[in-house]
Amino acid sequence: MNREYRLKICRKCQNRGFSMEHGVICKLTSKPADFGSTCPLYKLDEEALIKNRIEDIRRAEAEVQEESLGMSAIGIKSRKGAGCFIMIVAGGFSVFTILTLEVISIWVSVLFVVGVITFIMGVLKERQKKAENRNVDSAIDDMLKDEEGHD
């Protein structure tokens, strides 16, 4: 297993320590983790587990906030959704200005273009995430095959 995997486990262990040289280490061995898939010295630190989960939730919320351009407060959770919302608002403003003022505003057109660009960026980012997930899944499958071959 790699260091990142081990760190996820160690961050929730009562036996974790810290070294300026290595970062997170085992207090019992004074060394960085070097176990396989499980650690025989692992002892769950429930307080750290709760803190880590809260941190993960905050990080996920911040990602949604960033992805939706701050529109998650009104229920929009993706950049594609934000782009659609911007286009709808621009369309509404366009209809309003045409019907009430009998003019077409350049700013409404600019807002609509911003909505289209935001939507396209959302689609591209979604495709990129799907490709990354496929790559991660493939890497995990390869690691599992390698582990089976060594047993």
C-alpha cells in the first residue's frame, strides 16, 4: 500500500505521532507506517475520526460552493447548473427589457454568453472527473491483480 493510504489510517489512530523529518509517524515504533493493508498496532481515535469527518464534510461543501460559483446556497450544486441558471436569468431579463423598454440590452447578451461559457466549462470538468475516476478505478484493479499474484 502507498503512503497516502497508510496516512488515512494513521490519522485516525491513537498511536499517531509527528516527526519533523517524516511527518505522521507511529508513536510506538517512532517510524513512518510500513504496514500492508492493515496495521496490527491500530487503535481507533474516535475524536480524530470525528474531526476528520467534519473536515471532509467542510472540504466537500467548499468544493460544491466553488464548483457552483457560490450558487449552492440556492440549491445549485454544479457548474452546469450555474450556467443554466445564468442563461435563464439572462433570458428573463431579455424578455423583460424587450417587453417593457422595447430595447435589447448588450449586457443581457453578455450575461447569456457568460452562462453558455459556464455551462460548457461545467460539461468539460464533468468529463474530466469521469476520466480521472476511470483511471483511478483502473489503477485500483491493477493493484488488486498485483496483490493476488503475490499471494
